[in-house]
Amino acid sequence: MPELRKDPIVGRWVIIASERAKRPNELKGEGQAQVEPGLCPFCEGHEDKTPPEILAYRERGTRANGPGWRIRVVPNRFPALKIEGNLNKRGDGIYDKMVGVGAHEVIIESPKHRISTAELTDSNVQEVLWVYRDRLVDLKKDSRLVHGMIFKNVGAAAGASLEHTHSQLIVTPIVPISVWDEMTGALEFYNYRGRCIFCDMVQQELSFEKRVVLDTPHFTAVCPFASRFPFETWILPKAHSSHFENIPKPGVDDLGHVLRDVLSKLEHALDDPPYNYIIHTAPFDHQELPHYHWHIEIIPRLTKVAGFEWGTGFYINPVPPEDAAAFLREVDCRPASPQRERFERTTMV
Amino acid sequence: MPELRKDPIVGRWVIIASERAKRPNELKGEGQAQVEPGLCPFCEGHEDKTPPEILAYRERGTRANGPGWRIRVVPNRFPALKIEGNLNKRGDGIYDKMVGVGAHEVIIESPKHRISTAELTDSNVQEVLWVYRDRLVDLKKDSRLVHGMIFKNVGAAAGASLEHTHSQLIVTPIVPISVWDEMTGALEFYNYRGRCIFCDMVQQELSFEKRVVLDTPHFTAVCPFASRFPFETWILPKAHSSHFENIPKPGVDDLGHVLRDVLSKLEHALDDPPYNYIIHTAPFDHQELPHYHWHIEIIPRLTKVAGFEWGTGFYINPVPPEDAAAFLREVDCRPASPQRERFERTTMV
């Protein structure tokens, strides 16, 4: 079984998962290995090559674990955490550990092998969002688990090990340190000023305008003031809400459009960069919180992150977010556009 | 001028340095581009290709900015921070920023173009440590600056942009968030138990033995309990001390040997992996602290770090530190050894 271990100094939990070592190293170096479509376990018709599905949005009359699905959720075959067992929390001198109980699921976003975000329709993306929400609502019922993290790695340089478009869900029995840090920082602001810092941020960005990429009835996409990475972009709901899974139907409708649009802009502007997105949302074991505000962070992987940067949290970003936002605002993503305007990547080494 | 900006939620400072975009992208992809020795600005005889030296350990009778040096410190030509100017700290609504004042220096560790750690002598490494210490002691006098971070990137995948062996020093007017988090965590432990958590860690590791890589009179090298990365190794002084620059002479003598030995073990075991090391030390503006303990963290870059891992602080490590330490203990690093024992890298995808 995987083991969760806590760093006694900073309180960061790490998953020691030696069984992960067996997973296929499909991607080598920077390039994305071309898997023959006939071998991809995520393609339609290969449902027997994954563990049995947990959830699928399917055409009427089709059967579980057969073709006919639009989106399919399966357990990760090489899970970082496993759903069976007791946590068995224990100490060893200054150290704390527990059994790596949790969920690690794969959300296969399309039956087609390789499809970029620009090729998806708004309603495809909306369905992916509904799947995210359905899985969180379901896993929340398990009292051993306290937090769900949804993320997507696109491209080898962003850590993707299979190229078929998919996102992942890791549900943990502890709150990851970054969520904890955000919650703590936001609570401090709330205690001092009585307002949500993310709500303040949305307001300040909309009035300043220069870091805004997109503004819709329900969402704002901005390149944040203290961007760690070139073209880092956050999507924030305008109405306060701490839990992603509480998103209302009009919110999903709008977010499908916004997420597709922002990712298409990044794909067009940066020539299909590797990227990650992560949904930051409040832990399960809280009701709606007045100080925390869920959001999506999108990080194109254009710069090499030196070890000292993720070792120290001290980032050097060569592209001011104002420049990145100005560029992204202007990018035309209509599929028909033959002249793709691209940010000159040589300026971002 | 570069700008320092603070993330209002978690308090992380970021350097927005658009001038860095101009630096040469010597390294492409994963491979290390072969720079013709005749063009390397760090090689002996090319002293005119760098800004004038700040410090050099030289042979008697040789002149500044000419050949005859063993180690040479120069300003980074593409600095993340600049030494001139006032901090001009200011706010803008919820945001805080200041001018990017600081120092960014390059420590050229050898006049030879490409030399691996295994090829260095203990006394080479000791001199590099003396240079680190001399630069910190000097920069500490500048009241605008509060923290010095020394790090080394080896290999393109670890973020090195020039292959000639060198380390770097970034001195900042703020305390980087990781140092702040470590200091806070360690202080909490100290307030509760009246002991330094790092001292406790050294003691527990030495008695447990299984994560110890090397044990000498002054230092212990261990693969930490909650290792984020395969073969992550920390070197900790056995005697309590919060500031690296206060290291006594016998400490430098021993550390030169330990650092060379640990890096050689990693080079031998993992077939010259890209890696980073970072010296974690207390901020300048404190006297000796009872709760903080300087140390060196060495991180081989064997696994691809997915964005969600450094975005969330949630690491998945496929190699238990007990296995890594057992392997490193056994590695024979004598230069004469023709049969290099290697950890099977295919197990670490």
C-alpha cells in the first residue's frame, strides 16, 4: 500500500508510492511519444484495457464498459492512493504517517485519441465539468476523505504520461499544503477586513483591466498580479463560492465556454504549449466558507523550472502578466482563422 | 528594473524580470547543448566575456580579470535582481510590490569547462564553500538585503543554462516563502518542546540508521523521511547552527569531503543525473537562532514534476527513501572503480 508521510518541519504530506514505478513510461524526454491508436487504453473500443468504469456519460442503449460513451471515468491503473483500507494514522518519534487511502481516478474526456481543446465544443467542456462535479459529490460521502483535487496535465513537459486527452482526480485523507496555505492566508485577510480576498481581487482586476483576459457574466480570467509563470492564467467565479462542486447550472454553462476559450487562446498564442490546470477548491469537511473562493489555475509550461524555484517557492517570471494578458485578449481563436498570431517564444527562455 | 511582487493570498514573492528574456538559451530540450569551449564565457582566458569579477581565489602574482584563478565570482549578466537603487516599497489596493533590488552572482567553480563533482578534489569543494561563506558575509552588510540563497543547477533538466560548472547566489530584500515556512514550522516545534526539530531529526535518523547515507564527525547525510523526490538527500550539520556563514573551519573541511562524496555517489548511482542543491540558511537579520538549523538539500531530477505537484505541494515519490539510502550507502565512488554500480533508472518513470 502507498504511504502518506508528513514533513515534520513544514507540514507537507508526501505520497510514497513505490508501485507507481511500474507504470509505462510512454513519454520520453520533451517529445510526446506517438502511441499507435490501436494500443491506447483510453480509446473507444478499448474499454477492456482499463479497470471497470466508475461513471460514464453514454448514448442511450449503450452498455457500461463498452463503446458509446462521451466521457468515461476509470480508476487509475497505477494509483498514487488506494480506496481500500483504514488510515491507520501513527507516529514514529517526530514523524507522522498513515496508509495511503484515497481515490485516484482518470477522466477520459473524449472517445477520440487526440483532440485539442480548440477542437472541443463548449458542450463537451461543460460535460467534463459536470463529471468533475459528480465525482466530487460522490467521493465526499466517504468520511475518510477530506479533499479532492482535479487537475489536467497536457504534454510530456507538463507531466502527462499518456497523450489521450484526460484529466485526473486525486482525493486525499489530508488537505494538501497549498490548499492549506491558501485557506490560511485567505482567512487571515477575512479576519482583518471581513471580506473575501478573492472577491477583492476580482473587483480590483476588473477595474484595473490590464490583467484581464476574458470577462463574462459569471467568470473573470486574469493573469494574476504575482504570476509565477509566463502566461499563468486564473479563472475566478465572480460570485463568491468556496466549493467547486456547488456550482450552479448557469455557472457550468458559462465556465464551459470560458475554459474552452482561455485554453484555445493559450494554444493559439503559444503554439500548443504543454500546460497544467488545477481546480483549487475548499476541503470536503467544511460548509460554505466566507473567506475561501474556488478557482482554476492554468499554467503553461514554457520556462524550465529550476530546482531552486520549486525548492524555495521563489519564482522568476520573464513575462509581466500585463503583457501576457494584453496578448491573450487579442488572440483570435475562431477555428477558421488561417493566420495564427503567436507570441514570439524566443523571448521566453 | 525587475519588480518584486507579493501574492496577496499565500504571501509568496515573485520576481518579474522581463530583461531575463534576453539571456541566451544555450540549452534546448533535455539535452545539454555542446558549447564550443572557445565561446564559453566562464572558461579561463575568457575573463573579458563576463562582467568584472567580484571575488576570485587566485594564484599569487596573477591579476584580477585575467587567468590564474581557481574560483571566480562575477555578477550574473542576466540578473534576476539588481544591486542599485532603493526598494521603493509600495501598495496598490490589495497588492504589494517593491523594486527588485538585490544581488545575483555566479560562482564559477573551476577554470575548466566541464568538470564533474567526482573529478573535483575535497579541497576544490572546500574552496567553493569558503567562497559561498565569504560572499554571504560581505552581502550581509547591505541593510536593504535580508536573505542569501545559494544554489546549483546541474544539467538542462535541472534548469542550468550554461554547462560550465557553476553555482549561483541570489540575495533578496525579502525572505523567500520556503525559508519562512521552515522557520515558522521549526519555531512552532521549539515553542512546544524547547528543542530544535532538525537536531531531533539528526538524532532520530542516526539511531534508525536506515535513511542515513553518510555519517561523519560533523555532518549527517540522509534521505529524508518525507522525501518529495527519488534520491532526495539532505546534509545536516550535527552541531546546532542557524547560519551557514558561521560554519567553523573544521566544518568546512569535513563538508567539502561530505558534499563531494554524496554528489559522487549520486553521479555514480544514477548515471550523471541532472540535479539541484540549495543551501537553506537563516535570514541575515537574525542572530543565531535556537530553533533553525541550516542544511543542504540535494534533489536529483529523475522524475518529471507535473505542474500539479509544484502547484499544490503534493508530491508523489515512487522510491522510498529507505531504498534510496541503502543504495547510496553501498555505491563505491573511488575514481578507479571501473564497474559503476547503477540504480536501474527504468524503475523511476
